[in-house]
Amino acid sequence: MKKIFFYTPIIFLIVATTLTKNSTKKLDNEIFQLKENISILEDRYELILLDYSILTSPKKLMQYQQFYFEDKFAQKKLENLNTIEILNNKLKITKMVKIDEWIKSPFPKFL
């Protein structure tokens, strides 16, 4: 009888310790996954913020163009641009159309 009173609390403590250890391990894994997801999202946020800050200002773009490319680029009008497509080993050159003209056309072609 004394043995039952002695071993029962020990077995109970072992089971309780095992359950506690398993649940904390699961929580640690969930915390790790959440931290990883947060770090990935923070990296994406920083890249998007960088893109936004660089590309939102035409003045900045002109500064970058002058700094990095100097006189390698020339400004062109949209009417002077063409598209080139390769269809069945033949080149098809089509003129770029302004948005206003494209919308006014009877059957606008969608991209």
C-alpha cells in the first residue's frame, strides 16, 4: 500500500512533464515559423519600399539616368515607337497606338 502512494505521484509527475515538454516544443515550432514569416515579409516590405521610393519621382529617375547612363538614352515620342513580333519565322512590325486611339477604335485588341 505504501508503494502505491509512493509510485503514483512519481508516475503522475513523469506524465505531466512529458505533456508539458511536448506542448512547449509545439509552441516553439509555431513561434519559429511565425518569426520566419515575419522576417520574409519585412524583407519584401523593404524591397517594395525601395522600389516605391526610387520609381515614384520622375525627378529622381532623371537624376539616376544622368548619373548612371549620362547621354546613352534619348527621349522618343510614343508615335515613333513600333513593336516587333516573330510569327512563323517572319517579322511583323506594328506601330504603337496611343491609348486614346486604341479606346476609340471599333474593336480594341486586349493585351
